[in-house]
Amino acid sequence: MTDYNQLGTYRYTARVEYAAGEYLISGTLNGAIEVSGDPDKVRIILSGASISTLDSQSCAALVFKKHSGERILTIADGTKSYLSDSIGDTSADGDNAIIQAKKSSLIINGAGHLYLTSKGEETTAIKVKNDLSIYETQIFINVNDNGIKAGEVLSISNAYIDIQCGNDAIKTDVEASTQEEADKYTANQFAGYIYIYKSNIKIVSGDDGISANSYLKIQNSVFETIDITTNNGAPNTI
């Protein structure tokens, strides 16, 4: 990852239209990063970044707008990055998410640490409209609503994830709002699928720990553990 654009440190509200390429983000931003524009591949690299939306904002701290191109979020090796939303970020009024991909699929990787904390009462830490893949990274989540939610397929591989949330921790949410979406879900045999491979996961949730619309597959060895504590949600009830 040597060919990237250096965005540096910002201390104001920033909404940036990115061309295809790789972008390294570090330092402090009181505002939001909005990735839009080019439909081709865009990689955002967080390297010691701290992003917190302003109280007046209702958007996610990092939002990938409605484009179908490949979107990748990489947490740089050996670094810690912190993202949070605002109190005004609600389902009726905003993105109600800390990281959101509104149409595209999203890949999250990198050997750093990512910390996601919510202020909004209805905030989901990571919300992706299509497919979400998380691999070889460490994510720590403390939010008031859902932890991680994908609209179609959610896969976690060789990762460590720690979630404290007020609702469901890890879930797929196949819910069509148009006939076009309904047809797409019907054609995709993997819609609603959750796959976990060689990952350590710790969950304390207000409702379900892991909730899949269609299919859940866990392929761990004896060296990986999944520890779930719920408030009468799955797996306490099935």
C-alpha cells in the first residue's frame, strides 16, 4: 500500500468526494468522512485516526454513499483508530450508524484495532446494505442498538470482535423495500447467510447474539471461542 493519497489531520467537518484509489486517514476529525463519486475501487486506510461526528450532524462518521464499486476499509497494522457518531443520529433523522455502506458491499481488514462507540440511542456500529466481509482485524464495539448488520451476506474470518450492544450483536437483515430488492434477494441463494471462520468473538447483547435470516455456519477450531451473553435473546432462546 505505497500508492495512496495522504489526507493528514483535520479538525473540521469534512465531506470529501473520492476518486478511485487508496486514501490514508490519520489524526483527529470532528466531523464525518463521506466517500462518494467514482464507481471504481476505493480503499480507505485508517492509521491512528479519531473521527467523531458533530452533535449537529445526523450522518455516520464514515459513510460510503450509493455506488456499486468495491469499497475497502483497512485498519493499518499496529495502529488504533476510534470512530463515534452523534446524539442526533437517529433512524428517523439520519444514518443511525457509525460506519455505513448505503449501496455497495464493504470489506474491512487490516491488523490494527478499530474502536466504535455510539452516542445515538438507535446507532448500529457497522451497517452495510449488501455484503460485508471482515477478516484479519480486531474490532471493539460499544453501541446502543445493533453491533454489526449486513443486508445480504456477512462473513467473518480470522478476526477478533468484541461487541457490547443494546440490541442484536451480529445479524443479517434481509428486508426488501422495493420489488427490485425482493427479486434480488430471491435470486441470491446466500441472502441472509452468516459465515464465521477461525474467529474469536465476545458478545454481550440486549437481544440476540447472532441472528441470521437464512443460514449460520461456524467453522472454528479448538483455538477459537465464541462467547455470547444475551438478555433472553438467542442463544438463550431459539
